[in-house]
Amino acid sequence: MSAKIRIDCFSTSAYNLSIMKQQFYDINRLPNCGTIIIPLSMLALSGYQQASKVVEFIDFFKGKTDKITNDVVFLYTDGLYFNNNDSAYQLRKILLRQMYEHRNAIINEIDKRKDLVPGAFHFISWNQCILNTPNFFDYLIKMEKIASSNNLELLHCIKHDSQGRELTKENIRFILEEAVLTHLICQKMVSLPKKSSLENNWNLIAYPGNYLETSKFIYQNKILPVTDNNIYANAVYDINEKVLKTFEKVK
């Protein structure tokens, strides 16, 4: 008789996920008319994603473009942090102040530079991004149902992405929400602000770290829509390692 594993007591020993080693490479040149999306972790705004570091990211990507036709979207992940038990009132005050000060610091840095076009940089919050995503909650509910059905591969991916945090309902929601929106951005199914580009030919998520295993699971199994209109549909750019990290289309 097969035993079902409840989400709130899932153990990684119940399922082993083999992660194949891949060799990743840097991007030599970025195509024109696209959008770089830089997710900003609220826990990192005074650390490795502080304003001065973010401007360094911009300079790095600027060296990979021939002319200024690309947009940069800074995506604050504030909305994810409401998936916890903290007071919503206190949390909102803290996060809003953090975002406001961080945004102003980046704008001040950009304004000092004659080689940067202020109108090419956009700042949006997590909830704004969700509002610009048709059918987001349909897709999120679909992933929640799969997780609640004790899909061991998905649960292992969530456990991996949780980085040691307990798999509470809140933490599972946190990971699924992040993975779903990340997937939809990569598939160009999210309306993002733009100014420099006449048309948006591609989206590239750039973040200090690896892609989510949960996003990889969604893409490989085609659980949510997969489009063919983004050359970076199955990848994120790791700013730390300076490589484009992709995952195979077929398992």
C-alpha cells in the first residue's frame, strides 16, 4: 500500500531528485529591443542588492549592448513577504519604506550618469506585476492543487527552493507564487513597462543566483503555457557567476 505524504510534514528523504551538471556560458552580446528584469529581494536591499551594486549590474549589461534600445525593470518582491504570519500593517510599513528609499537611491545614481537614459528604467512592485498578468491566479491555483496532491517531484523542488525553511502552507505559497510569476515573465505573458524599445523582443531575468527548481519543473513538464516568442524562455542570468543558466526543454 502506497503511503501519501502530507505537505506540512514532507521529508526530502521520501524522494531523490537527480540534478544533472550542466556547463553554462556567458552572453556575448544582448540583442536589441528587449527587457532585463532584475528581481529585488527585500532582504537584500541593504546588502548585495543595494543601490550601488544594482548600478554595477546595469554597467555590466550595458557593456553587452550595441545601442540603448533595451529597458530595465526593477521588480520588488514585497508582495511575497505577506505569505507569513507577521502583522500585515507593520510589514507593509517596513517594506514600503525600504522600497521607497531603495528606488530613490537608484534614481540618484542614474541621474549622475550622462550615459544612462532615465526613462529606460522602471520600478514595479510584486502586486503590480501580478495585476498585469492575465490568469495569474488560475495558474497559481493549478500549481497549488498539484502540490496538495503530493506530487513528490514538485514537492522536492519546493523543498530545494525553500533553502531549509519548514514547508508550511505559507512557505509553499511563497515558492509557488514566485515560480509561477517567474515562468510567466519568461514566457512574455506579463505586461511590463517599457520606453526605450519600440517592441519587446525578449525578456531576461537577471538575479544573483540560480533559477528556481520549481520554475524548471513547470517549464519541463509544460504545466503552464510555454511560448516560442522569447529566446530566454528557459533561462535566467546569474549575475554572481556571470553566466546564462538554462535548463533542458525535455527531461
